[in-house]
Amino acid sequence: MADIVNLRQLRKQKARADKEQMASQNRALHGRTKAEKQRDRLIADKSERFVAGHHREKPGEPGNPSQPNDRSQSGDSSQSDGQ
């Protein structure tokens, strides 16, 4: 004789197994320790500083200390017209 199977329970068991499999995949993809995140952040910051340090600056470009700008970024009142 065949065993009697409750289809509702079988469906719920399958859904639970699918959710657990998805959670396992997500843990593998996104689950990183705090130290791993910090290490990756430090590596990214270091590479950004390296690249930024090797950019050529054109005369008159904002942020170039050898050429003063005629615009003041902190005290410019012409940009606050919307208030």
C-alpha cells in the first residue's frame, strides 16, 4: 500500500526548504564579517588616495592652491536665492 501524504504539509515543507536554500546562498554572497568590510573599505580608500594623488591639476581649476579662485565656495550668497 502507498503512504498517505498530506499535500498541504508537503507544500509547506518544500517552501521552507526553498527559503533555507535561498538564505544559505545570501549568507554566502552578502555575509561578511566586520573585519572583512573594514579591510575592503581601507583598500578602496587607499586606492582612491593613490589615484587622486596622481591627477594633474590644470591652472585655475578648483582645489588648485597655486592659483586662487575668484569665487568663494563658503561665503557665496548668490546660491542661496531659493530660501
